[in-house]
Amino acid sequence: MDDLLKLVENSKEEIKSFSSTDKNPAEAFRIRFLGTKGLIKSLMGEMKNISAENRKQMGLVLNDLKLLAEKKHEELVMMNANGQPLIDKALDLTLPGDALPLGSRHPISIVRNRIVSIFQRLGFGVAEGPEIEDDWHNFTALNLPENHPARDMQDTFYVSQNPAWMLRTHTSNVQVREMEKGKLPIRIICPGRVYRNETISARAHCFFHQVEGLYIANNVSFADLKQTLYFFVNAMFGEKIKIRFRPSYFPFTEPSAEMDISCLICGGEGCSVCKHTGWVEILGCGMVHPNVLENCRIDSSQYSGFAFGMGIERITMLKYQIKDLRLFSENDLRFLKQFISAV
Ligand code: DAH
């Protein structure tokens, strides 16, 4: 028993003062003391020669020794090959931090947010509506009854027929939903995703994004529409940009117009972007048709309003000179990363 206690004492000293020139001191230590052929295993093997009354005490002593060795081993594992504690390195507060890879906003979101904030400055609120819509809100209430030829311009994806449910072809459905609520005056913009049965190309896609605007109150005139859109264009594209209105046709507005802005690239001189006209089209607009007001239970003899609708992809392509609309939905990081600093 005394011999064994002496051995244990010696081992304790050896553990405490352990050092090694080995490439991996922790492993050398483990093999020497904690391995299956290590010192502690062999001391444990001596237990069978200990008398029964001393065995308990000897067990405690050996257990202490094992704990001591395990602690030392842990310390060695935390040291590097030069005997320097690794923990110091982890706590070096002067080291640069690990960079977090930052994402970027999608260009469509950047431009949508900018459009929304410009109109918010004019007192417009944001309204949203469903992407799966019924025939009334997408077409009929907007003065586009069944079999109306203007429906052909907006071929869509039907979810069901009789009754017809479809993916909305424009955000004008939100106009109808807001008017039906009956709270006047209305001054809203409606950003959202829309769908059309189009062949996918550089200029068209089967889904895209629009922002619709609607203002209904007493005595709203075409002059209000012009001034509102003029403010928008200046805030969005700059003070130098000119606008012009061309007469057009939409069933839900009368009179209707399409609005062009002077070409951002050539300043109106003529280039390939504006097809040498000096102008690029950016939106459709007009005075809300009395039939539409009446369909939504608004008295057209008391109220008038204007509406407009623009494609966010189109504005984004003009603003950032992007030539192919498919880039917006391909998730190509080389494209998306270019917008990291834009907000
Ligand atoms: N809804 C039309 C479209 O998707 C865009 C539009 C034109 C909306 C004129 C309007 C408007 O509110 O007044 O082609």
C-alpha cells in the first residue's frame, strides 16, 4: 500500500511538471498517463493487491490522480505547439472581426421603396390587395365587361372558371377594392406583383410589378394629375427631365393618356434606348371613368378622380440602364451584388 501511495505521489509530481518536445504534447501526455497502456491504468491494476479495508481509500486516491491528469490534458489541448495558450489568441481584441456577408436589396425593391416614399410625401397612403382575384375586381368593375376587346391586351392565368378566379393582370384591382370601402376622399398608391400570359423575353415576362395610383375627391382635375406626376418624375429622375402626355385608351379612364419622359440617356437628342425619338414611355393614366365610380357606389356627379399605373421593372431598367428584364428573376449574384450600396 505504501509503495503504491509513493508511486501515486511521484506520478502527481510528474503530471504537474509535465513538458514534452513532441509536436503534439497533449497527445504524448494522453498516451503516457491516460491511454489504455498508460500509467493510471496500470496503477488501477494494482488495486487487486490492496487489502479490503484499504481498498476504498486507495480508490479515492487513484481517482484524484485521474482527475488531475485529465485536467492537465485539457490544458495541454488548449496550448499550441510552442506551448503558448491558444485561448490568448481567441481573446486578442485587436484582431479584426470576422466580416458578416451583407446582403443587398433587390433592385425592384429599391425602386418600389423610392416610388412609395415620393408619393408618401404628397400624402398618398399605401394599399394592397390579393394577387388571386375574381373577375369583378380585375375586369368588370373597371369597365371591362366580359367579351370586351380590351381584355385581349391582358391575357392572364385562370385559376378557375364559372366563377372566374385569376392571377391579377394589374394592380388596378386594389383601386376597386378601396373605392368599394366607401371612405372618401381616397389618395392611395398600390404596389404589387401582377401576372400576364406573355412569352418571356428581354422586355416581357409572365409576372412583373406595378404601382397604381388613385386620387378621388371633389373637383379633382387633369391638372392635378399632371402636377402630381410631374413632381414624381422630378423627384425620381431629376429636375431636368421633361414630361409629355399622349392621348391613349384605357377602359377605366376617360380621357386617358400615356406619359413619356425625356430620354435619360441622351437627354432628348435621340439614341438607341429611346429609339431615336428623345422620349421613353413610363406610365398610363387618366381621369377615372364615371362608370367605374358608379360600379364602386361612388356618386360621379359629386366626385372625380385620377388614376395612373406604372411598371416597376420598366422604371428600374431606365434608372439603372438594365437591358434585359429577365435579370430581375434569375437570382444571378453577379447582377444582384451590384446593388449592395443602393438603398
Ligand atoms: N392598368 C393599366 C395596365 O396595367 C395601367 C393603368 C393605366 C392604370 C391607366 C391606371 C390608369 O390606373 O389610369 O396596363
